[in-house]
Amino acid sequence: MKLPVIDFASCAIRNKNVSPKDLKYVGDSIVKAFHSAGFVYLKDTGVSENDLEKVYKSAKQFFDLPIEKKKEYNINKDCFGYIGVGVERNSAQ
């Protein structure tokens, strides 16, 4: 399987002239990639390396917490929150 790559340049935050047609194309491409491959690589998002580093640092800090602390953030009715290891079932088996 080939890695689905979506070029986000036409829709990136820095692009002030983004058209509804561009947004729909990128959105449809992302949905298609998730349905066919289950993941996607977003290229030219406009997200800075500094922001990415902050996200990775925050994620590491959270996942380094003891399990009991993480359970305080269990998934809610809006599907936001922590899901423990082995809770989700990702295959029909």
C-alpha cells in the first residue's frame, strides 16, 4: 500500500485566498485516505516545527503520567479523552 500524501498548501492557515473548492477537495482526499489506508500524511500544513515540538512534549508528559492519573481524563460522551491500552477494538477478530 502506498502512503496517502495530501498537499495542504492550498488550505494552510497562511493561505488567505483559500477557496471552498480547495477545502472540499482536501477534505474529500483526507476522508478517502482514511477509508482506504486508515492514515494520511499531511504535507505543507503551515504548522511550525516549534508548535509540533510543543505538542510532542505535551503528549509525552501526559503519557508518562501514572495510569490512575490518566484515567481521570477517560473518554467522555463527546468522544474526547483518554482511552486505555486494550480498550479499543480495531479489527473484526
